[in-house]
Amino acid sequence: MPPTSEQELIDVPAPAPYQIPSDLHPDCVKLAFLLGRWEGKGHGDYPGIEPFTFGQEVVFSHNGKAFLYYTSRTWLLDEEGTAVRPLAMETGFWRPQPEGGLEVVLAHPTGVAEVWYGEIEGARIEIVTDLVARTTTAKEYTGGQRLYGLVEGSLMWTFDMAAMGHSLQSHLWAKLERADLPS
């Protein structure tokens, strides 16, 4: 089941496991907790599809400019936890804004591009789609909401989706563990 409340995605204070990179743009310091490679498992469910379990790798990196570069890839897991086949991928940029604002631009190989807006509150991020653009061959998808949070050192996230004629509802949720630290 997905987390049942926003409280489950609020960080429990703990010391940072690494130093903030000295060349990180000052605007990105509030997102520094995301930097590095994360791996874990998640679950998916939506009307018209069978519930499933997936593996995921997420990487947040930077180049010294005022954004983080983001990639995510997922794969279907069988009941034993073995990778069966690739699932979704996405890549994009996380652009912190003044006063805790956040802009996220994502692209998917399925023909979808999204613009998200939201807020950074400590180690909790909530974003909502402002724009969804689709190619003529992309599946119908009209909007989403995501919640990310650092909880006892794990990166937890949820994705609510409006697609295929359905209103916004729970679709994906995962718990990721830090696989390596930023350099």
C-alpha cells in the first residue's frame, strides 16, 4: 500500500551522511540531500492494470549550475525479486526557485514531457504537473502529483496520476536506499 499520510514522508532529523559538494550551486543546497545514486523497490497499481512490483535506480547529480540533473529507470520484478524486463525511464532537471519553490522538467521515451511546480520544505518535496505534452503516439495522461521525502535516511516517493479517463489517484510508490554518495 502507498504511504497513507504526508507525515510518513517527513524526515526524521539525522546527521548528513556526506559533505555538501563545494562546487554545488548555492541555490541547490536545499536539494543536496537528493544528490547521489538511489536504488530500491516500489509498487504500482492503477485501474486497468495488474498490481506490480518494480526495481528502481535514481541518480541526482549536478555540474555547478543552478539545477540538479535527474535520471530514473525502472524494471519489473517477479515474485522472487528478479528483474523481468525494463519499465519506465525519465530524465530531467530540478530547478530550485526562491522561497522554497521548485520547477521540474521531465521527458519520457514514451512521448511525454512534463513541467512540474512545487515546494521544498526541508527534506520534503511536493510537486504537481502544470503542463503535460504528448506526442500523437503517447498514451493518454493528463496530470500528476508527486511527493518525495527523506525518512530515516531512505528516499521515499509517491506518484498520483490522472490518465486513461481516470481522475488523479495513487499509481506508484517506492522506498529507495542510498547506493553511493555524490563526489
